[in-house]
Amino acid sequence: MKKLAVWFFVLFLLPLVGATQGCSDAGFCTMGAMKPDQPYNKRINLRLRSMDVSFYRGTTTLTPIVKSVTADFSFSLNDRNSFQVKLPYQWVDGRLAHTGGLGDISLCFTRNVYASDRFDINFSLGSKIPTNQSDLRDADGRHLPMYYQTSLGTYDLISGISLINRKWLFATGIQVPLNQNRNQFDWHNAEWQLTDLNERAYVQQYANATSLRRGVDVMLRAERNFRLARFNCSFGLLPIYRIVADEYTNFKGIRSNANAAGDIGKGLALSWIATAGYNFNVKSGIKLLVGHKITQRNFSPDGLTRELVMSFTYSYRF
């Protein structure tokens, strides 16, 4: 059975990953109490130190395809407290450029605030640390849109809480950027006034993001889990609402939260999320996550729009 499961994932699921986070958020939906498909077993102590290695691929609403490899470490400080560190390396391949580099570092402390035979309640507090200022350029020195940046360029404060039992997971969280980044993309600038009119029209599909300050996000996760001895799967919805609009400096030098069409950089992004996993034993397992966009914000200068995301994860607990 173990060999059959391994071959199933390798022969069927990995080609999908190679051919096609997951959510269109700034990272907090996979941190601490907000993570999808969390383990829950009252008979076996799963609060161990763990290391996850994830391979991710996401398609966007334009040509960029985002890929990343993430090392996710969790350390149990005691029966109720744990600490998580995420270190991603990201590549972006698109029509304008090919970029790569270390992504934003995530740090998260989680405390189990209530435990019973029926359910647990967990609380998380964390942050994201930028690894650059979102100012990557193409081979010709032109400033690139946020789609192509490997970092959001901001320090973010993150908090969340979840309720989990054998069948259900409900979580909510908030992410608050503390500063603006130094992205300088604006297709009005002379550097993007290309002689090829088709290329110029394509560039103008990207939202301007000069000195972008992302708005505040609030997320809610509702997930139904099906747990067997070794196999498990889950299905759920992930709405993320930007309650404060993104703000950037437009080509007139004026701070604005809307584009020329009047679309404001806030509102709802809704995705469905499904996972399937297999545990080889109490120490190791594999998992596939698939997410697809249902509703997208009309105006997203942060470049976080995703149509389809997939990730494949190997977990080792020790």
C-alpha cells in the first residue's frame, strides 16, 4: 500500500505540479493557526518538531507563472506553544522578464489556548520580513511590475485564530503591512513606451505600483476534513477581503487608491481549496494542495492574482 501511494503521487500528481501559496494572499493563509489541512489526533501526539518541503506553481491572470520551493520548519516549545519559520525561494517566468530570489521570510508563534476531547482553539501571532524592496528590474534596466517581484517589500504583522476538530477547521486572520515598498513600475514612464504597439498594449495591462502600500487583508477559512488511518483529504473555501485599499503614487505624483477606470484596490478574492495526503507513518507523509480562483478583485497592483495554484509537500516530523 505504501509503494502504491508513492507511485500514485509521483506518476500522476507531480506532472500536474510541473505543468500548472495555495491562495492569492500575501502569505498568512499558510501560517500557524490559519494553515489548511492541519493534523488532528487526540490519540497520537502530533505536536512534534517538523520540516515541510513544498514545491509550488501558480498561474496568474496575465502571463507570469510563479514557482517556489519553501522550507517550512515548526518547533514545539512545549505542549501548547510552537514556533514556525518559512523560507521560500521563488521564480517568476513571464513575457516581460524572468526573475528569481529568496522570498519573504515568515515567522509565527502559535499557542493552543483551549483543548478538549471535542475540539482545539489555537491562536497565532507572527510577521513577514522582506528580502528585498520589490525593485527588481528586467535585463534592460526597466522597473518591473509586482507580478515579477520575489518580495512584497514590506514588513507585515499577522494574527489569527482557529477552531479545529476531527471533521472541521474554521480559521480567521488579519495581515497588516507596516510600510510601503520601493517598487517603481509605471507604464506611463518613458522606459515602457515601446515601439512595438502590441508589446506596449500588453505592458499597460499591469497595474502601476510606484511606492505601493498594500491594504489590510482579512481571511476566513472553512474546511471539511476526511481523516482515515493513512489517507486524508479536505475541501474548503478561502475568502480574503482587502478591507483597506492599496495605495500607490500615480504618474502625476499623486497618492491614489484607484486606477484610471476608477477601480479601487480592495474587495473580495475567493478561492476553493482541496488537499489530499498520505502518511507513511507518524513521522512522514506527502500532500497535494490545489486551489482555484472563484472571485478576483478588479484592481490588484500587488500582483497577487492567481488563477490556479498547486503545491506538493513532503513532511517529516521528529
